[in-house]
Amino acid sequence: MRMRNWMAGGFLGAVLAACGSSVTGIGDEGAMTEAESSGMRPASAPASPPEGAIDVGRGVYMVPVSKTTDGCVQYTPWSATSAVVTAIHYRRVDGSFTTNREEAADCPS
């Protein structure tokens, strides 16, 4: 059993090495760089927040990116200086943000 695990680990290591050290995931156009997959802003991105962004502190903004068919506004974090988790968020009644759609103020239950 140990031999099989070692072989599988070696194979996986060889496959990952062949992909290159900066490849960490798959995006719409293929492999992403480490900065892209970590949520860091690429050097070519604008240094000021997009229109409609809501300042949530420490240089992080929540940007409205889409609206669902039932009217839920979806936000994603943006920052010119910090790494952020690229995930869909919703706004709560108190103005804070959550990834849980059921806690959203503007989403039908």
C-alpha cells in the first residue's frame, strides 16, 4: 500500500511540476497565475474602486457585480492594496455582507 501511495504522490508531483510553478487553478481562459487565484489585483487593474463600490474598511470595497432573476444584488470584494476572497456576497439588513443568500436583505426567501 505504501508503494502505491508513493507512486501516486510522485505522479501527481510530476504533473504539477509540468504545469509550472505559477499555475494554481483553472479560469475561463485556462490556467490562472498565483496572484489571480488568490484574489490579488493584477498590475493592470485600476487603482481606484469601481463605480458603485461600497467602502467596508481597510481599503476593501464591495462591488455590485450582478443581479439575480429574483432581484438579489450580488457583490464581490475589491481592493487595490489587499488580497480578497473572490466570492459572491449579499447585503444584510444592517448593511454588512454575507456569503449566505438566506441572510440577504433584498432576496426573497
